[in-house]
Amino acid sequence: MTEGIDHIGIATNSLDAHSEFWRSLGFIQGKDELNEEQGVKIRFFQPVSGGPKIELLEPLTPDSPIGKFLEKRGEGVQQIAIKTPDIGSTISQLKSMGIRMINDVPVNGANGAKIAFVHPSSTGGVLVELVEH
């Protein structure tokens, strides 16, 4: 059903303010991307050895999902993203188990991926993002 952790998303007020830290640990900075549909500026950091990426998320507006997250909780881990080869069937399976979804249908994510979010009330308080590349 899944292929492991794809990335960990971290909400921040400024991509630039926190990028040097990840570069200093040896992560390779990718290109910035805007997702206007979700109101966010995104910067990924890939570990040299492979494995899960770090995703920094900066809101485009205070009323975007990341803007609201920052207002309510401050900077920090916002979500854990799980890779899936077939996001549609993963959503269907989770819903059949009574899992509450934020997105019943995948939406466009970074790097051309399809994404959908699982509601934290079904995951023990963690926002889980499903990702199909």
C-alpha cells in the first residue's frame, strides 16, 4: 500500500531563515516552487544518501493553510508525507476503514505529484500527506 516516508514538512515564516541549517547538515537544496492553489512557497532538501526529504513551507498569505498553521502553532513540523504508488486506491482503502480524509480526491502537489491529506483526528494528531509521484 505505501512505500515509506517521502518527506517531512516543516512550516516556517521564511524559507531563507532556515535553509542554511539544512545545508550545513549536508542536505542538497532543490529549486523553490510555488503552489498557489495551496498558498505556499516550497523548498525541498534532499539528503545525500537518499531517504526522506525535508520540505520547508512558507505561506504566501496569512489565511493560507500554512499561514493558519503558523498562527495557531508556530514554526515546526506540519506534516509527514507517505509515498504511495496508487493514491486513489490508498484513499479508498483508508476511507473503507473509517479513516477521515481532508481530501477525498487527490490535488496537485509539489514537483507534479498528486497529494491528499488524512485528517489528524484519524492519525493520533499528526497531519499525514499521501504522495504519488
